[in-house]
Amino acid sequence: PRKYRSTHYRLLLDEGLHLPKSYPSLNKLHSVLHVSQTKLRGKSDNILFDYAVKEKRMLVVFNIKDFRKLIRSDKPSVISLSVNLTDKQADLKMCKALKHLRKAEINGHLISVTKSGITVERIISESN
């Protein structure tokens, strides 16, 4: 059986998501920062993504459409959260997704967290 390291990840929650206290398990196991706790409120997706890269944080978003094109193999992966999850479901599923994340998936991947499960997709961008 695979042995899981309990890695401590750094996350940045997009504006549409609730504050870190809404995700108690995630907040306890990882470093979770919300956009409203930075000076990035209302900034463009590019600025948000650049900040996440600079801070070595995985971005957690509801609307992946805008962020998919920003994902690069040398930049932190992006977690796409389904809007159909309750905070409690999102909390537990994000913890599970991060627990099973392989070292190679920390960058350049789109991690989708939905009611039906978790998928990790490698994004190959034109500029790689």
C-alpha cells in the first residue's frame, strides 16, 4: 500500500469561496489564505494567479474556465471546486484530494473536486 506523507500545502481561496474558517479540517492541516485577507480583492485572474505563484500557493476556485489557460508545468496546480458541494463536503474532499496528491501533481495540474469525486488532470500549455 502507498504510504501518504502528510504534506502541508499553501492554498489561496478565490473571492467566491467562503473564508478559511468555513473549512475547519483544511484550515487545520494546511496554510489557507482567502483573497479578502490580501490586497487582491476584485483584481483580475492573472494578478490573482501571479500572487499565488509568487507565494507558492495553490489557487482554489469555483470558475476554472478563466484559470485553466494560466496553468503551467512550473506553476502551482489549481483546485477547481464544484459549486454543488456544501462547505463541509468541500472541506473533507479538498483534504482528501491533497492527501492523495503526488509530488509531480503539485505543479501544472488541474485538480477537480466534485460530488462524484476527485480528478487530477495534467495541463499541457502551449508555452511549456
